[in-house]
Amino acid sequence: MARRRRRRERRGEADHRLAKPEKREKRSDEKRREAFEADQLSLRRRRRFIGALAFIPLLGTLGCGVGIAPVCAVPQEWWFAIFAAVFGSYLGINLRLFLERRKFQREVASG
């Protein structure tokens, strides 16, 4: 019995010895993380701006329905086309944000 206990104690010590203290990230990793965060922030700002810009064709379409004459000068199909283009850009930026974040997380996880 005492022999087993000693083995368990040694095994526990071996596991304890194998644990290495955490090292500070390398400077290149820090630079990569900072560049990633800056890019993400830039994309979020752009996405916010384009999202706000999408309300212009939407309000143009609704304005014509309400009876604002200058807005009705533009054909309704054009308003829809402008909205579709802006909304497509918005979705593209969202997709890019998602894919870049996922790629970065995979790189960090792999080492």
C-alpha cells in the first residue's frame, strides 16, 4: 500500500514539474494581434456607415409613397437597386468580419 501511495505522489509531482510557466507573447504575435484589432475596428466603422447609408434609398421609396414630389422624380426601381447595392456591401463587410475573426482565432489556436 505504501508503495502505491509513493508512486501516486511521484506521478503527481511529475505532472507538476511538466507544467511550464506561462511565457509572455512574442512581439510579433502582439503586433499581429494589434493589426487584427485595428482592421476589425476599421471594418466595424465602415459597416456602421454603410448601414446608415442604406436608409437613404429606403426613405426615398417611402417618401414617394407618402407623396414627397422631389423623391418621386427617381423611379422606384432605381431606389430598390441602390438599396440592394448598399445592402449587399453591408452583408459583404459582415461576412469579411466574420471570416477574418475566425481565421485569426484558428491561427492563434494553432500556435
